[in-house]
Amino acid sequence: MDKNASFYDLSPEKVLQAAEAAGFYPTGEFTQLNSYENRVFDIKLEELPSKGSLTKNVIAKFYRPNRWSKEAIAEEHEFLLSLQAEGIPAVAPLLQGRDSTISEADGMYVTFFPKVLGRMPQEFLQGELQKVGRLMAQVHNVGAKKSAPHRPILDTSYYGGWITLDDLQNWITPELRDRYTIAAEDILFAIDDSFDTSEFIRIHGDCHKGNLLNNGKEFFLVDFDDFVNGPVIQDFWMLLSGDNETLDEEKMQIIQGYEELREFPDHQWSWIPLLRGLRIISYAGWIAKRWDDPSFPRLFPEFNTYRYWAEEVEALEKIAWQIR
């Protein structure tokens, strides 16, 4: 069986059959949601999927084949269920048959989540970052209790790191290849010199505003697909506005909320440019690795253009100059 073919051409029948096999009762009505990495569907059920659910819907997630092992997915789910057990607002997977959160369909791992309602914050109001800081301290207190050996480490091995930079040589526009490589090497060397992996714990890993929602009462977290072992600052820097005039106030609010429950590692603020650079390199590597997926050339039509790589070079050089 070609797992990738099944993933690329996932039919409505297969989606509904997977939901039924997992013990749910779909009405036949469903919608595919936007997701580059996985295949995600909003499925309407005949009854509530679990006690406390607010809608008769589940979110079905078909994991991209060969990305995560079953053990790595299980570690993500174990973390989410641990957060749920502590009353921490993060959307955890639903149990399927035999008390498992993972099933298989045509060689793909499948998970179901309750559908939740919330809005993405466009900007944080006064005091809201303090609440976010407290929430993430709760998450990190659980994250620090054990490691996740089957998940990535957010250092220069992340998504290939140095290997990714080598692989990108065949993609970067030739006129810009040397500049891109020099800037990227400066960033990766600085990460090797600066990051202390003994500080790393289990973290969300992709905590931007789209994964931090508000239901009108509290903030809660979704989408732990990039759950990693990494520095706690990774779960904050993408939430900052980028406005130098408000940066000190934003940092102060985060620290105030965080230190209600956990000491904040202030020295990690200086790692933000390095994490931003690593994200730029990793993102390009991710697109390159997914180029055989028929949807990616359509989603990223400029990836092979001079313009794309010129913007990437400019972003990396700005970071490299900052850390030199």
C-alpha cells in the first residue's frame, strides 16, 4: 500500500469509515480544514463525542505518513492528557477503542479531538499577557516532569538543522547561495555555542496566536503537532508584537504571570533571534522536503524564485548581523 497516495487522495468514504471504526457515529456531514502538514476534518456526529463536549463535532486528524512514529504521537497525546488531568486548558485527544487515542486507516495514524470554539487574539489587551504567562508556566511545570525521547530537540538538529542547510543548497537561487549559507551558518554556530540543552523541557513548540485561542473566559492551547523538547522562550517569542516601544512591557507582563508559578529563565530572551533564524531555515527545509506533495507547489509557487530566496537572505542576514 502506498501510504502517501492514500494521504494525498483521502476520500470522504475513508474519512467517515475511520470515524466509525473509532467508535463515533458520523452523520455524513464534514468539512476539510486548512492544514499543510496533515489532513484535518471537522465531522458532525449524531451525538456528543464525550461528556462535556459543547458541539456534536469531532476534529479528525490524519497524520502525514512517515513524519511521526507512533511512539512520538503517543508522547504528544500523553502530554496533552497530563495537562487535561491537571485542569490546564489544552485540547486533548479523545479516547477511541481499547482506551487508545491513536487508530490506523490505510497506513495512516488517526486521532480525534473535540471541536472547541474560540477566537485568535489579534492583539493582547492590558493584562492578557500576564494570563498567558501563567498558563504557560502551568504547561511547563507539567513539561518539566519528564522528557519525550521520541520527539525532536529544538537545537541545530531540529528538522535537520545542519543537514537541512546542506539539502537546501540545491534549492537556493545560485546568485544568493553564498550569502544565504554564510548567514545561516552564523546562526547555527551561535545556537551550538549558546543553547544549553540541559535546560530543555517538553514545550508546545509552535505557540503563536493561531494556536492560543480565547473562549471569552480564558486562553487555551490547540495544535501540539510540533511538540518538542526545547527552551521555554520558544513558547513566547512568536506572541510578541515586534514593537520595540512595547517590548519591555510585554516581557514584564509575561514574567509576572509566569513567576506566579515558576521561575522565568531571563537569559533565554537573548535566544529569540537565534530561534527566529532556526525557524526560517527549518521552514524552507520543510517546504523542500514536502515538494513531492502535489499541494505544495500550488501553496508555495514562489519557492523556486529569486524573490523568495532574496527575502529569506535578507531576513537571515539581519539576524546574523544582530548576533555578530
